[in-house]
Amino acid sequence: MFASFSHAQTAQERQAAAEAFDRGTTSYLAEDYATAARWFEMANNLAPAAPALLQAIRAHQRAGNELRAGTLALRLVERFPDAGPAVEESQRIVDGMRASYFFVDVMCDSECAVELDGTLQAHPAFFLEPGRTYRVGASFASGNATEEITGAAGEQRTVRLTAPEGGAVQGPNEDPGSTRMTGESAWTRQRDPERREEREESGGGVHPAGFLTSLALTLGAGGVLVWSGMDTLSARDEYEEVAAQERRDGDLEFTEATQLLAAGRDKERRTNVLIGATAGLAVVTVVMAIVTDWGGSDDEERATIRPTLAFDREGAQLGLGGSF
């Protein structure tokens, strides 16, 4: 199991995760999948969340990096077993890769940090290229243990590493976000429901009230946008009607129509600004949904937020009401 796989996230980490996810989305839409994968992985490392990890998997697939996608799929299935469709998609990826790659599952007899060819691994199970030789290592409080492995396509192997006797014992001042693990493999335990242990709560995350507020603002802005669009169309119809009437009356200066045209252009600019603002709020709301902590105690009073929207001839008003 992971000793301290997750830790309470700071507000700065959650904000950084949201920004990383936003950058990953931008890169993904620009079809720069390798860059998108790095940003999505960073977002998940800062604030672990199944949507961010799933997007990293998809980006790696699009970039042609199947090995990394498969390893991350293993991590998602183990780390977020209740993520529903994300787990199903990840499991299909894992099942599809087993026949083509060498699957390794590392188990330690005590708390350890797993390495592959000298690189620290965030998860003890991973896919490898068949036919190559790799060095799997584990760092224990009493020292290090390594083993060289190689395997064929479709082969599955469990590597058991034992802590060396003696050696210096590490003090208690460990990094709370480390990837140290102990006992049997977390992936092996995940596949056996009878032996699966209750996971540590991830902690942290944005309060649901933050997401609800963002959602309410987005819906409110959308309502104002609809009103503004309708008002702009009404102004256009009025301008065309007055211009046609002045044309029939022989008023070639189009005095009233010119005024209506200027007012209509102002309303069109206002609508365009609202389109941009609403789109921006929608992006923020999506990111907030990803980094929101939807847990919380049962006795905790849930936040209730109600958007209010009012229209009149002069404009629209948006308000928020509720309790936290």
C-alpha cells in the first residue's frame, strides 16, 4: 500500500493544478498532445483527480506513447476505483496492452520507494517493452535492493524485493507526498476485492461551494447573454424598419435610423463581450469541477447557492443567494 500517497493540498497547489489542466486543454485542442500530456500529469500530481489522469492517458495515446498511457491507466484503476467510466476506459486500455507488452508488478516486504532504471516510479505496476533488460530497484530505510528483469510480450511478472538487514534508519521527517509503499503490491490488492484495504482520503480540494458559485455565475452570465442577443436582434429589426420608412418618406439623411444604427452597434459589442465572458466562466467551471473535493463529512451542512436573474427595459441584473 502507499504509505502517504496523498496529502492535504494547499490553495496554491489547487490553483496550480487548475492552471495546469487549463494549459493541457489548450495544448490538446491545438493537437500538441505530447505537451498536453505533460500538463495533465502535472495537474494530477498537484491535485490527484481521475479526469486529469484520464486526459493525460488520452493525450499520451494520441502522441503515440502507448507505454506511458498504459502505465497511467494502471494507476487510475488502482487510485480511483470508484471513477466509473474513467475506470472502465482505463481497464480496456490495460487489457488491450497485456498481449503486446511485458507487465511488471513490484512488491516490497516493507515500506519502499520503487525505481525503474534509476527513475522513481509513482506506481508499483507498469508496462515495459518486451525483450529488453531493465533494472528494478527499491529504496528501503535500511538500504537498497535491485533486480534485473526481462520478459516477452504478454508475460506478467511479480518482482518481490526485500529490505537489506541493518543500515541507517530514516527519520520521521519524510515528504508527505512521497511514493513510498509497503507490503504487497497495491495493484495486486486492487485486483483481489477480498484483500483490498480502505484507502486514505485524498483530503484538500476546492470546497463544493466554490464550484457551485462558479456554476451559478456561468448560468447567470448565460442568461444575460441570451437577453443581450435578443435585445440586439430587436434593435436590428427596429433599425431596418425605421430606415425603410425614412427611405419611403424621402429622408435621405436617415436621421433616426442613424441613431438606431449606432445604438445597435453598441449592443452588438456588448453581446460579443458577454460571449467571451460566458465562455471564460464555463472553462473555469469545468476546471473547478475537476479540483473540487466532493467528499466531506455527512454532518457537514451543504452549501446552497441560488442564482437570480432579472430583466427590464434598461438591462439585466444577476444576483446570488444562499448559505454556506
